[in-house]
Amino acid sequence: MSAQPDLHCDESLAAFRRETREWLELNCPPEMRQPVLDESDVCWGGRNAQFRNEAQRVWLERMAQRGWTVPQWPRAYGGGGLSKEQAQVLHEEMAQLKCRSPLMSFGISMLGPALLKYGTEAQKLEHIPKIARGEIRWCQGYSEPGAGSDLASLKTRADDHGDHFLVNGSKIWTSYGDKADWIFCLVRTDFSARKQEGISFVLFDMATAGVSTQPIRLISGYSPFTQTFFDNVRVPKENLIGELNKGWTIAKYLLTHERNMIGGMGTQRVTPLSQLAVKSIGLAAGRLADTGLRADIARFEMDAMAFAMTMERVQAEAQAGNETGALSSMLKYYGTELNKRRAELTMSIAGSDGLKFGDDEGSAGLAATWLRTRGNSIEGGTSEIQLNIIARQVLGLPA
Ligand SMILES: Cc1cc2nc3c(=O)[nH]c(=O)nc-3n(C[C@H](O)[C@H](O)[C@H](O)COP(=O)(O)OP(=O)(O)OC[C@H]3O[C@@H](n4cnc5c(N)ncnc54)[C@H](O)[C@@H]3O)c2cc1C
């Protein structure tokens, strides 16, 4: 006997779609329906949140009130409590109306999922609602001067002092370390065990005595990173996530979410290249005047569409309860390569205008944006490391 469609469910989902669309139309300010210009146009929240305009502040506030900054997280922790079908509807309606995501946050894309899986009830209640509302901005303390790709060889230490740890050492490439309120940090708590087995996962406030940051200046002139130093930093034991010395499992789980997030940059909503090209180069006989560029853009748009569909498939599997695991490496690898290609094509389209660093409105400019995409295939684990993981864990090739 064939399965009957669940009419009640279809009807309630259709009603949810109508209500959602009405609410978005009414509440999403017009400025928040424009494509994001660059990194400085993104809302990060935090104790010292800086909003580019009032619309950005209002949009975050309204979405957070409904728990729609994190639609599927439980209501008890400030989430929207939506089912996967409802979350998909919200996602589709936001895309249809061109609504921006209200909040960019390492708390949402990295720490939150790890806390939901490994945190105690008290830890969830303490941290997750603040992440959902964008009240606390988090940074990631993983890499160290001698531990990048070989992350498990990290040396920052946390010594047991009864009710607290004393943390000493340093992290590097801490994105926005000087803007973050709290850090999620990997520390070594056992120096005698195999390197992966002596690591713990702790959280602490960046305002704690003994934490300091030093900006790292890049060739582009910007400084989105810090080296971050810990000098006898007192971390209460209740800030240990999961078991002592079992932090590596949490670290890897968090990395799958980070890689999905970075891979997703390959599908982000920006002005289509074809539109940019028509505007900048013009048409000849109804087609883009530059034939070489036309072919490159067509190839790019097809690859981007195929990737967006792959991303949707993996997301649907994740929503159905299947962990993405090593697949996140595939998404990260391909998404970041696409992002680099898009930036290169954007530069080709712009011609000499593409050389500009920054503009009068405070945007980063194409050249700086292009340079930033080079970092996409390094952050969260380099492309070479993703290819190693894909070879071993997806394709099953020998080490
Ligand atoms: C934009 C950006 C943001 C970042 N943000 C953060 C952050 O917020 N927090 C944080 O902790 N870190 C952050 N990082 C650091 C990032 O995680 C590391 O740079 C990355 O893991 C690589 O480590 P590494 O720089 O030490 O390079 P290395 O590990 O020294 O690698 C150097 C080169 O050797 C290659 N290589 C190394 N090992 C292998 C191998 N086994 N097989 C094949 N090739 C190999 C690498 O692919 C690379 O090309 C960020 C980096 C960037 C670029």
C-alpha cells in the first residue's frame, strides 16, 4: 500500500510559510535585503557590538526575539524550536525575500553545536541563550605557533589548581581575538599521554586577568587576527566542557561545523557575476561582449549551482540526524575553491577598478576581498589537509 501524504502536516506547513512570509515582509528592513558588501557590513554582535546602521540592530533584535538567529535550537536555550521542515521553509522564504542572515557568529557556527552535544545543562543554560541573542562574541583558540595542521601537538597548558585551572601559553591566528568577549580554547592537561589524549576543551572570558592580544598585521593592511597570550589565567573548573583529557573529540566535532560554515561561503548570496559583467562590460548582440569571460562565468555559475545542490543535500541529511563527519571536508574544500574562483572572476570583470583597496563608504574593495579568499583555503584546516581526510575517510584510500 502506498503511503498517504500527511495532509494535516502539509496544511500546517503551508500556514507556517504564509505567516513567516508576512512576518519577514513586515519586519525585515529594506537595507537588510541588500547583498552584504564585505566583512565590515556583517553583524557580529557581542558586548561591544558595532552596528553599521540602525536597520542592522533592529533586524538582529527582531530575529533574536523569535529565536530565529538559531531556528532549530531548542526554545529552552533561546532558539526557535523549529522542526527541520519549518527551518527549511524559513530558509527558503528568507532567500526569496533576499533577507540577510541577522548575525554572523562563531558561537552559532562552531561553539553552539558542540555545547548542545557535550555541554552540561548548566553550561547550556549559561552560554547558549547569549549566543542566540548575539550578546557574547566568541573566538577560537586552536592554532599555536608550532601547531597548525598538526593541531594535536598543541602546548598551551592548563594545570590543575583544585577548583580552577591555571592556563599558560599562546595561540595564534585568533580571528578577531581583540574583539571577542570569550574564547573556546584547546589546552593540554596531560603531557604524558598520546598527544590526542591529553587535550581538554575549556571556555573563558577574554577579560580575565592574564589574557592579552597582539594584532597581526597582514599584507593587505588589515589586522583581523591576533596572537593571544595566556599568563597564569585562572579558569574555573565549571568551564571545562566534556571530560578532562577528552577535548580532542569535541575539537574535531566542532571542526566539522566550522568546515561546513566555511564551505557555505561558496554558496553565499551575492550579486551574480553575470549581472556584474553586463554592467561593467556591456552586451554585444544581446550577449556579454567578452566571449572568454562569458564562458568562464557560465562554467562558474554551473559549478556553483551544482555545489549549492550538494550543500542542500548534505544539510538535509544533517537535519535528518546523520552527522556530516568527513563530508564537511569535501564541502570545505570545494566551497573555498569556488569562493576563490568567484573573487578572481570579479577582479577580471572589474578590470583596473579591481585594484582598488577600500572605497569612500568604508568597504574593503575588490582587491582586499580577493586576498581574503586566499585565507578561506587555509582557515579551519588547509585544502591539503582536507584532501588527506577525503582520501582516507571518504574514499577509503590507504594512508
Ligand atoms: C583567515 C584565517 C583565519 C583563521 N582563524 C583562526 C582562528 O580563529 N583560530 C585558530 O585557532 N586558528 C585560525 N587560523 C589558523 C589556521 O587554522 C591555520 O593557519 C591552519 O590550520 C594551517 O596551519 P599553519 O598556518 O600552521 O600551517 P602549517 O600547518 O605549517 O602548514 C603549512 C603548509 O604545509 C601543508 N601541510 C601541513 N601538513 C600537511 C600534511 N600532513 N599533508 C599535506 N600538506 C601539509 C599545509 O597544507 C600548508 O600548505 C586561521 C587561518 C586563516 C588563514
